[in-house]
Amino acid sequence: MATPPGLKDELLALCAPDLEVRLREWQDFLRHEKQVSKHTLRAYSSDVTHFITFLNNHLGASPGLDALGDVGLRDFRAWLSRKSMDGAGNASRARSLSGVKSLLSWLDKKGIMHNPAINIVRTPKLPHKLPRPLAEGQAMKVLENAGLLAKEDWIEARDKALFTLLYGCGLRIDEALQLNIGDMPRDGFLRVMGKGSKERQVPVMDIVEKALLNYVAMIPFSAEGHEPIFRGVRGGRLNQGVAQKAMRELRVSIGLPETATPHALRHSFATHLLQNGANLREIQELLGHASLSTTQRYTEINAEELMRVYKNAHPRA
């Protein structure tokens, strides 16, 4: 049986055969039934790898299902402490715990194994982080100068189209890069496949559609419906790291802060809509958030901005 992406042979060698089989099944569940993103799959695999490697050393034997069920609160705390000593912060340890909980929860629901201790392990406290959008002027500066440093005209058009799409439609970078030629806007709307394979429609402004059409007309590769819109220099689907690098170089050249990232354009989309009168439910729908509480973070940004203006403008402040 081929090793699924994320599960390394070295890890499986650390497991007893019964656990090895269930790890493969759990990975299949995440990929095919729960349909988690490739980033979540990679992260959970890494988390479980670290945990099982720790157990192998901690217990002095290859853990199987029985040993996994017997892992106690002290063992979980020892594992998290080990991660902390290795330099992992609260956010990293909380995510790792989430990955291990996913595995144990799946084993429990399947009636394969039950671990009572995992439910009383405290998740490391996370700092309350707010999105960091660009100001309207900064966002426009990005769009006006996108592709400025590109060596070829079609790459300049590509970067301009990508950043205009992210800011104009509020897409996640991964959502944009997964679009194919057949997904081009129709009748003023774009179909987007979001997290958990949830599809949504977002309205597309003329400026966004024009940037996309201008770029697609310049692509030096075949442009069939099943092929990606955003291409790398060799014609394959554009890598997220390349887009992030283009933004880093752009922000340095035009004097924007380090918070100017492709994802910041999505935050800017939501924040500027809220500032200009859109309600939270509408923004939630456009962003594809499963929970309104996620969207509500943008109201806190507005409150902070209001306080800043008040302090700067009021004569008694």
C-alpha cells in the first residue's frame, strides 16, 4: 500500500501494525470525507508525527492502539512541554493538540479506541489577534504598482490580475490559485471553491474582470478550460510562494509595511466593505466564513480605527 502524503515511512516504522493501519484510514478520512485543505492535512500529519515520535521515546516501545488509549494527562502534558522546550509557542502547541485530538476523536467515533484523558487536556491560551488590513490608499497603491518589477509583460499582467482579484473579491490566495480557465467570471459572478469544498458565488467588478481578461489574453501557454488561470514561468499552476515573493518585493519597492501580504488584501476587502456600510452577514457570505464570529473580528478593527481618529482629532483627547 502506498504511503499517503504526509505519512512518512519513518513514522509508520515507529508504530505497531494496528496503529499503522488506522493512521492510513484516518488520513483517507481527512482527505476524502472531511475534505480538509492540503495545508490542514500536512499540518495534522506533522502534529501526529511529532506526537507518535514522542511516545516512542517516552514509552520505550512502538505505540499501538492499546498504548494510545492508555496515554494519560501527564503524558500529554509532557509532550506539550517537550514541544515548548523545542521552541514551539502557544499557537503551535495549540494546533498540534488539535491535530492529535482529530485522530483520537476519529478513533473514538469509529469505536476503535477511547482515550478519556484527551478531553481534559487544556489548550494553550492563544493571544487575541486581529486581521491586519491595508488602508484604502495602500491597497490601491498595490494594485497600481502590481507587476512593476516583473521581467515579462505577461507576468506583470498576471500579478496585477491576481492582486486585483484578491482585493476586489476577497478571495483566499489558495482559492485564487486553484481557479481554472473554465472558472472565469460569468454574468458578473465568480464561482469559488472554498474550505471544506464549499462553493460560493462572489460578484466581480468590471475592473477585476478586465484585469483577468487582459492577463489571460497574454498567457504564453495554451488556455484550455481545465488549465489553471494563474501560471508559473514554466506553465504550471502558480505556486503560492511565488505570489508571496512578488508581494514582498513590491511592498519594499513602494514603501509598504511588512503586513502587506496577499492575505492582507482579503482582510482589506472585508474591512473596507464594513467601513463603507456593508453588514456582517453580507461580508460573511462573500468571504465564505462558516461562522459569523470569524467575520466579527473586522468590527474590532473598525472600533480601533475609530478610537485612533477620536484621539487624534478631539481637542480634549
